[in-house]
Amino acid sequence: MCYMLKFKNNYNYTVITSILILLFSVSLGNSKSAPDSFADLAEKLSPSVVNISTTTVVEQKSREMPSFPPGSPFEDFFKQFDKPGNKKRRAQSLGSGFIIDKMGYIITNNHVIDNAEKIMVILYDDTSFEATVVGKDPKTDVALLKIDPKKTKLKAVKFGDSNKLRVGDWVMAIGNPFGFGGTVTAGIVSARGRNLSGSYDDYIQTDASINRGNSGGPLFDMKGNVVGINTAIFSQSGGSVGIGFAVSSNLAKQVTDQLKQYGRTKRGWLGVLIQEITDEIADSLGMKTAKGALVSSATEGGPAEKAGVKTGDVIIKFNDTEIKNMKELPKVVAGTPVGKSVPLVILRNGNEITLNVTLGELELAEKENLIGKTPKKNVNAKEYDKLGFTAEELTDQNKNKFNLKNIEAGVVITSIRDNSSAQQAGLTPGMVIIRVGQIEVNSMNVIDEAIKNALKQKRKALLLLVKVENGTRFVALELK
């Protein structure tokens, strides 16, 4: 009997174990397993990856030669090296790229070919061609080259959808690290949507080994589609430490299509200066959550101002795309065709308003110095002493005192009380208060009413728009 019980227990244990193994197998079956080898993929894609060699003329400052007394035996020796003026020399650098069209179009990084006197493209079989620059975009570090393949058959690769990438997906990089050429590395997607320095950044982070010389090379998914352009690494030693960055393919394709068509980029332009919405700012505006982009100023005569956007508005949706944070707005605007009319949803005084805005061209606005140009409005103000600061109406005297130029609106802060909310919020004498909340300051009564309403609604902070040295900035002033 004991034997039978033991057998029965073993049988139950075996059945349970089998079920667990089966469930575990099913779970693994729903996820993508690691490839057995990258060899087939590397063999197929390597002919589409090229090495790029550039020659650049750089100026080298002449060295200062030591001086010797007249008649010294060293005087004649060093005189032959002492040639006045800067010397020019040619420097060579190496990078990577990939073919996107059999007609000879090649993509690389802008920093690989920037200021190059001569650009050579070396194919997988060591055939070389001199390339011309079709167009380049420093903002995203993307450049488009063109070679004349003549009778050479080129093998092109296609862009994939980088938005479909998931953190943990396998990726493979091919490039020319340290001039070795034809080097294949593999890893996973470590993160998405990285922003390194620019407003239009959309980087994929990967632990696939990327080193110097990999710049401009492709990052492939397991279907052989280009999902990124290898661009940068984070390293304290100069070598790979497993943190590499690639420009997302969706952004790169958008840029290269424009470079191919126009020879330059044509980005959509809304004409607003924006800033992040903090929890304090959201509370002062009566918002339940911190989302959207806060308009600190609208460019005079720009698309947004023409559409009715005002300083203090919160942009929460652009062209049916929800704006979760400030960084998302420049990207979605830049990717929208110039001249297109799109719906813009803003939050103003607690109400959602939909406006129609016709986008301008960013590059044209930059050329005409329209970025940040704000309208001037006359605002009368009175002396005010609240919340830890003293303010006065604008006069020639305090304008000169605080070196205020081209300012005709607002109330100037003349002093700050120690340990006050104003001091803690970063207000300093010379700042000019332009708005309280989303209301222009046309009298001191506006500030009084704003404080009363904030206290009545039990808000913790009051939002001020102040004029600072480089523009305007919203400050959430804590109500104590």
C-alpha cells in the first residue's frame, strides 16, 4: 500500500511537472527567441553597407620658435622651420554608410562628411567611388550622398518602422569601426525615444557594440530592415561600453526624403516658445495632471499667433496627436508638411479650444530671424508689494537701472524679500512680470484677483510669466 501511495504521489508529481513544463513552453512560444546565428543576415546585408573616407583641409597654427642671440649656431638651424602664418594640412577620417537606392543614394551621418573636401565611398568588394553631397541636416546629424555606380550593381536596403521596435528586441549593426571595415555586432534595443541634445532627437539606445568609425552605419532588425543610423556612443574611454545611440529610421527617412527632393530640410513651424509643465505649474493652472506644452510666447506674425494662440495657452493636442510633454511638440510639428492646415487643441482658463493653424517653414523663419520675435503691447501698472517682492510700473528710470531694453509691457520687480516665496522661486530684481496665470497684467487689480481666486480654489501656487534675459519664463510662486 505504501508503494502504491508512493507511486500515486510520483504520478501526480509527474503530471504536474509536465503541465508546468508545457505552460512554460507556451509562454516562451509567445515571445521572440534569440536567433541561433546572425550569419545569414550578415551575409545578406553586408554588401549594402559602405565605408566612407573623407579628406578635410584643416589649418595648423605655426609653432613659436625659440629666439637666440645673433650669431648663435642654433639661429640658422631653427630659421628653416620658422615660417610665418598658419599652415594648412589635409586630414583623413573614416566612417560608415549604407545604400538606400540602386541609383547610388547613400546615407551617412552629417558629422562624417561635414567640411570634407573629398568624399570616397568604398563598397563591400573594395570598389571605390567619389561621392557628392545631395543634402545634409545638422539638427538630426543625417546626410545624403550620391555616387555614379556606372555598370556596378548596387544592393540597397529598406527602412523599417522604428516605432514597432520594443525594448529587448534583437538588433544588428554593421560598420567600419576603427577602419577595420565590414564589422558585424549584435545586441538588443536598450531604450527608445532618447533625447541627447536637440529638439528633434529621437534616438534608439542599444548595447550592440558601436565604436569610432561606426558612425553613419545601419542598425538592422531581424527582418533585415534599417531601424536606425548609428550615430553616437556614451563612453569615458572612447571605446564601446554598451551604450550606443542610433537615429530612429522613421526620423531618418523623413529627413532623407526631404534632402532627396529639395536638397535641404523643410520642417513645419508653429511659431511658439514653449516650456515644460511642472506639477506646480499644472496646479496653478487648475490642471489635474502635468501634460502638454506651455506657450511662453507666440512669435509675432507667426502661424500660431495668426491662429489665435496666446501666451499662457497649454497645447495638449496637435493634428490629433496628444502632446504628453513639451519635447513631443517640436518633433510632431517638424514632421508635418509646410503649408498644411491642422487642428490645434489648447487649454485656456480651464477650457479646451480647437484652433486651425497653417504651418510655416522653420528654415525660412530661422533665415528671417523670426524665431522668438514677440509682439509689443502697452500695459499700465502700479506699485505692488505682495508675495515677497516689490514691483513698480515701468519708467525710464528703472528701465535704465535694470538695463531693460525693448520692453514696453509689464511690471518690474525692484526688490526681493529674504526667505520669501519669490526668492525661493528664483525671482530677482529686474525681472518684468507680464502675466499672472493666463491673464495679461494690465493693472495691479489683475494680480489681486488672481491671488483671491487661487486661495478660493485652494491652489498651492500662483503662476507668473516673467521677462528674463533670454526671453520669457513661467515661474510657479508658492502661496504661503
